[in-house]
Amino acid sequence: MSSEPMPSMAEVTMRPIISARAVGKAFPVYSRPHHRLLQMLAPQSSRRWYREFQALHDVSFIIPPGQTVGIVGRNGSGKSTLLQILCGTLSPSAGEIQVQGRVAALLELGAGFSPDFTGRENVYLNATVLGLTRREVDERFDDIAAFADIGEFIEQPVKTYSSGMYVRLAFAVAIHVEPDVLVIDEALAVGDEAFQRKCFARIEAIREAGATVLFVSHSAGTVIELCDRVLLLDAGELIADGPPRQVVALYQKLLYAPAARVRELREQIRRDPATALSSGAMPVEATTPPVAAAARHEGPEPYFDASLQPSSTLAYESQGASIEDPHLETLEGHRVNVLIAGREYAYRYHVSFERAAAGVRCGMMMRTITGVEVCGAVSATPERAFPVVDASERLEVEFRFRCQLAPGVYFLNAGVLGLLEEGEAYLDRRIDVAMFRVLPHAGRLGTGLVDMDVVPALKVLRIEGVAM
């Protein structure tokens, strides 16, 4: 029997799920191919036929359970090396890293897949490596295949897959092993918008279930939206660790700094992040490339694209009402889902009732691919709700709006509220029930997610006494 005392419940709860202590990783770099052979033939020789490249140096951090942590840094900063050490595919040259629980990772495209095996065979291979038994994979295979949604290709060798199909299958396996730690390294940038939204919705569910998520991305907006905390790596060193908005700002400042100032700025960030953040002008990054608001009725026209169908739709259990046919239309009544910025549109749906309902209100919400709520509205305040709607009646719901959104893909929710015995509740609600795209326009001056019709003005002022 051990004489050590049992840990308290508080100690168990607070125990970090990831702990890195002075982690370093060095790779040998050979100036000539035959030097590798010479090193292998004489490993004990006093002469070294290689120089060391220090990919990581003295990296330490602790991550408690349930956090979503972003990792940012310039190319070559050591992000992917750190993730591979964390996942066990690389060993550190110095220090140690400890991870509690099951880790599922999406690293390099196709990593962990055998190209000559079929998708089905790779599901079993990959899930087994991640810790599932054959029986557990059997039980989850249909759900994995449905999420990946690659059809008959599941029976084909993965070497025939497109990059998008690789990601679909890899992500489907990773999330269905119910990981304690989910690691994602830029992989989701490959999929189409509907699949990305489905992935982010599943990541949200994994986070809510208490899992830890590590997310590497060059998209500053996505990191800020998803993460509770961000680590900034540069030249293999951890130089900042803190709130997403501040650390991402430091990353952007380092990214856009003149080459002559990078070393100085790195040291300033390491010593005093707050001072580094406040000194000098910060770069302003739009979440999308600058595009122009369309002229009111000039240029391209909105239209309907049948391929824009969400795959992340979630329906609440009905409590006496049913939402039908949610869609966008022009004010002339043409159904559309590819929009021109600056124009007016109507979001319409119908609600039918199985039985009479009291205090009825309807609502809508627009969200980004990552799930950020852009805007929403309800049909009335609780005091001005429909007093009673009979089972024989049907509501026609319309929310009219001017599209001021930046180019990109967005998702729509629809909901109907009513009074039940316990108070106001959803009689029906649909998440990601429709999707639409906002087209870019070459002359848009607004930046960010929403164009607020800001009017810019510049004046050239002559300074007295300065020769022209």
C-alpha cells in the first residue's frame, strides 16, 4: 500500500490536462547528402557532420481542462513542431510534455492515413490508433461516414481523394473518438463553407462537453472568436501567453514589422507585452479583403445557387409548432441565396401549429462560419406578442434587412416562441437552417464584418513656414 495521501477533489479538478516544461526540439541539418551517411557510420566520432536547427527552445505552459487555446506565430515559429510533440508523433530533445486523456489531432493533410487503404479501412486504423476498440468503431462507423459525407468514396483508396475529402474523413474520425484533447492545425481551411460550419458547430459541442481544444490558424478573426487564450510563438520560443485579442494584436504587430525591427520587437514582447502593444501604430486587419458596396442596382444581380445547402442544421424538438421553408428573397419576390451588398432582402418562413398557442413571437439570427452571431431580431417584444394563434391558422414571417455584411458565407436560424406552463419557450427552432453568400465588390471601402456606412475624409494641410 502507498503511504502517499489521496489527492483532494479540488486538486484533481485543477490538475492540468497539458503541462509543458522547458520543451526543446532540435533537428539535424546536413549541408550535403553524404554527410548523413558519414554521421550514421561514425555516430561516436568527435566530429559532427551536421548543425542543429533549434525548432523549439525552453517552451513552458500549463493548460487546465476545458480551455480552447489558440497558437499563433509567423511561418517557421515552431507551431506544428509543438503540436506534433504534444500528439506524440515527435519526441522532445529537451524538457517534457505531459498530456492527460485521449488526444485526437488533425495535423498535416492525410497524416495517419495509409494511401493504399480504403476510407473504411483507414477509419478503423485511425480510430484504433486513437484508442477505440474494434467494437467501438463498429458502433460509430455509420456516424463517422455520415459526418464525412463522401459517399461511395468511403470504399475507395484514400490516394484517390481530394484534399477536401481527406479533411472530411480525418475530422469525422477525430471528433467521434470523443477526445479529451482535440488538436487542429489549419486543416479546416481546406473544406467548403458548409462543411466548415458543421465542423465548428461540432467543435462548440466538444468544448461544451468539457474537452480541451488546441487550435492553430493564421486567421486572426477565427482565433479571437474561438479561443479563451492564445500562445504566441516566434523563432521557436514562447514570447506571449494571454487573452486572444491582445496576443493576436502582438502577433500582427510582429508579422507586419519591418525586418530591421523584428528582433527588437520580439524582445520587447517577451519582456513587457503591454508596452509592446501600446508602442507604435498597430496594423489594422480586415476580417475579409477590402471589397466595395455594390451600387444600388448596377453591376451583378443576386441569384440562387442550389449548391449552398447547410450540412450543420439542428432542429429543436417541436412543442406544437413547425417552421416551414425558411429562405431569402429579393423585395420583388425572387428566391436568392447569393447576395449583393447594399441591397435590401427579406428572410421569410411560415409557421404551422398543431394546436392553439399563446404569446407567439418569431425570431431570426445570422451567424458566421465559426458561429459568431452577427445580427438577429424578434417580431415583437413579449408584451406585443400574438395573444393567441389557432391550430387552423398559419403564420407568414418576414424579416426585411439591408445587407451590410462583408463578403463571405453566413448561416440563418429561425425560431418561434410561445407561452407554456413553465413560461416562454421555443415551440420550434432551427439552427443553420439556410445559408447564403455575400459577393465581393472591388471598390468597397468598409472593412470588418459589417459595413457601417462610415464616410472617410482626408484633408491635406499646409504647414506654415515649410518650403514646398
